[in-house]
Amino acid sequence: MDSSPLRIRVPGLVLPVTCGDQRQACAGSIHVGLGIDFALGLAPLGGWLLSFPHPFVVELLSILDAAHSIVGQAVRSDDLVIDATVGNGHDTLFLLREIGAKGRVVGFDVQQEALDATRDRVQRQASAAMDRLRLVHDGHEAMSSHLDDETLGAVMFNLGYLPGDDHSIITEPETTCTALNASANLLRSGGVITIVAYSGHAGGEEELQAVEAWVASLPQDEFRALSYRFINQTNDPPRLFAVEKHAE
Ligand SMILES: C[S@@+](CC[C@H](N)C(=O)[O-])C[C@H]1O[C@@H](n2cnc3c(N)ncnc32)[C@H](O)[C@@H]1O
């Protein structure tokens, strides 16, 4: 089939579409998360049999894209969601875009510089969403004290240090696990926690091990938990852990 491939991508949906030969056939696939795709196809009525140039497209998502994909599928339009480590604000911006007009994001960071960078980013790229964002200059281990008795649709952790900044200010195993416990307690049914952990910096491996032990210890009748990593990459690739509270 003489065709021109076109890749359309929106959060949670990947459409590699092939269109355009004289028979006007189109085929695509819907991405349903973690590299699992369903094929679909369209062809004009009265045309020839449907055929798929690439009936199953498997895309191995990067660690950060996988975290976004998992959160994107879990959050609802009116959710309260947490960015536990706002850093430069990439995840905060993602969360604001993912929730609807009734949703809210609370972001934590111990560095004022990170909160300022995040506020700037949101103001530049999603100014209309500013009133749905609250930035808190405090450690995520204190999250419960900054929240009312509300449940959470998602909590995102991106551990380690602020890129390009002081590498000695890092997330720590003990405070991270305190925050993870608080998150698990506050999560609504069907809500998710994602944790991206790094082992390449001093203290990173210990924190990664602590997070893995915490995730692995979660009771199976309350949570589903996974670990996602690339096993043939050099330079200490990051790990993603994801936790989902069972839907009622
Ligand atoms: C890898 S960066 C986060 C990147 C960020 N998610 C983004 O999208 O740009 C980790 C951040 O965690 C922050 N941090 C360190 N300890 C913390 C704590 N106890 N509570 C909240 N944030 C903390 C650091 O200041 C740093 O900005």
C-alpha cells in the first residue's frame, strides 16, 4: 500500500494514522496505556477489504510519559490532585491541563525558587488555570496539614534534585515515605500515585530502595502497584512506580 504515515498524539491517545493512497483507506490505533494499542480502521463503503499496514502499534512510553499516561487515565474533571515535588513545574502544568475547570492542583516544594519557576511556567503557558493552582512552600511530608479532609485523585512525585540547581537539596527516603503514606491514606478509590525515582545521585539508590519497599508492602486487597523500568539502558535510568487504589 502506497501510504504516508502520520502520527497524531494527544495525552492518553496515540494515533499513528496511515492515509492517502488512491483507495483512501485509513488505519490507526488507540493507545490504552503502557504500550497496549487497539487497532482500528476505516475504508470507504464499497471499497476493498480493510487492511492494516501496521495493525498493532506498540510504543514503549518513556518513564515520564508513562507517569503522565497513568495519571491522565485516572483523574476526573473535579479532582483535587497533588504535585508533591513541583521543581520546574512540568508536572504541575500537566496536572492543570489534565483536570477540568472544577479541578484543583496543590503543589509542594521546599525551594522557593522551584515554586517561582512553576508559577512563571503556569502564568506563561496556562494563565487561565492559575486560580486552580495553590503552591505551598513546605515539604510534601506535611501535606496532610495543608489539606482539608478531601480525597485525592492523583499524587505525582518526581524525586531527586531540582535540575540545574543545587544538587544537595534532594528528596529523602524518610520524608518521601511519610508523604507516600499520607498520599495513600488520602487517595480516593480509583486514584493513583506515581513516583519517578532516580539512583544516579548520592542518596538516590537508598531512596529508590525505600520507595520500592514501600510500594511492594502495600496490601493487595486495597492497592494495585507496579514498577516500570528500562532494563538495558546505561547511566542509571529512572524507575517509575505507580499505585492505584482499588475502585469500590
Ligand atoms: C526532580 S525535581 C521535580 C521536577 C518537577 N516535577 C518538574 O516537573 O519539573 C525534585 C524537586 O523536589 C523538591 N524537594 C526536595 N525535597 C522535598 C520535600 N521534602 N518536599 C517537597 N519537595 C521537595 C526539590 O526542591 C526539587 O525541586
